[in-house]
Amino acid sequence: MKKLLFVLLALPTFASAQDDNEQAKLPRVSFSVEVEKEVPMDILQVRLFVQEEGSDLKALHSKVSEKLNQALSKIKGQSAVKIQQNNRHTSARYNEKGVKNGWLERADLVLESQDFFALSQLIDEISNTFSIDYIQAKLSSAAQAKMEDEMTQAALAKFSQKAELTANALKAKGYRIVNLDLPPYGNSPATYGNYMLESRAMLSSAKSAEPVQLESGNTHLKMNVNATIELLQ
């Protein structure tokens, strides 16, 4: 009785090992698929600055403070524009012989908005005192989350289509996923150097003209799926 029980218990183990050996012999195929999408960036960020030089530090500080307060008053009146950074920096100025001959004070403001028209108008209003340091565009957190969901769905659909095509072409009964690597999507934002310089020139020269309308541009998003499937015979 004990001997029969031992044989019965051993049979499932033998069958399981046999199944594993058969599975190990199944052909495997590794491949990758990629999805790409061009989307408009929905946030514009602009760094503005005012800089003054002089030998009287107190007078210099007062001059920069006056210009900064005037700008802040107009910015705070525009609810669609947010102040991301507000920094000031004072440094000594030296002549060619290394002797201190004055002071340099600079105030920087980083503004951000999804309302490009409101941001353009505001920059035009303070362009008499503040200059543009840079302009850059980006995707908001909400837009990034939406794009990641959409691209994940598209990437998985493309993977499924290619896996089925591969299985059918090799006359397999189907396939089983062995490995599926779905890294986060990456983006390649546009370059804004020339646009930044052009916008600065237009804003500083077109005093009586219509405000310059800033635009965000597009970014290309990519997502790759790396997979290994096992073809069922």
C-alpha cells in the first residue's frame, strides 16, 4: 500500500518535468515595436531679467526694486500667468586691473502660463524694463499623463498585432508572452534658441505695434516595446 502511494505521488512530478522540457523546446522570437506621436506643448515658460550697474549700491538697489515692483504689479494682475521664480543677485564689478569700481544688480522672473495670448500681452507690457533671457515650451503634468496612457495603449496594440502576425506567419497555434518590457516614453522637444532671439528683438523694437504672439511648438513622443514570445506548436 505504501509502495503504490509513492508511485501515485511521483507521477505528477514526472508529468510536470516533462511539460517543462517540452516548453523549453518551443521556439522563441524577440522583437520590438515603436509608436510615435507629435503633440503640441501646452505650457510656455519665459525668463525675464532687469540688470543695472552703478557705483552707489543703495541707489542701484532702489532702481532695480522700483522696476521689479512695477512688473510684479502687472504680473499679479494677470491671473492666467504664474510666477515660478523671483530671484535677485548683487555682485561687485571690477575693471581691467581687477579693482572694484562698482556694483551690478540683477532681478530674474520666470513666468509660466497655458494662456499664450495673456503671456504675450504681459511680456509686451513690461518689455520697456525687462528683457527676455529665454523662452521654452513643455507639456503639463496632466498632458504628460494623458499622452503616456494613450501611447501605452497604442504600443501594446501594436505589439499584439505583430505577435499575432509572427505566430500566423510561422504557422504556430498561438503565442505566449515570455518577456514584455515597456519603458516610459521619451520626448525630443524642439529647439527655441533662434525663436528666443527673434522674439526678444521684436518685443524690444515693436513698441507701438501689436503684441507679439508667442507660440509653443510641438514635441515628438516615442515609446518602445521590447518583447519575447514563445510560439505554441
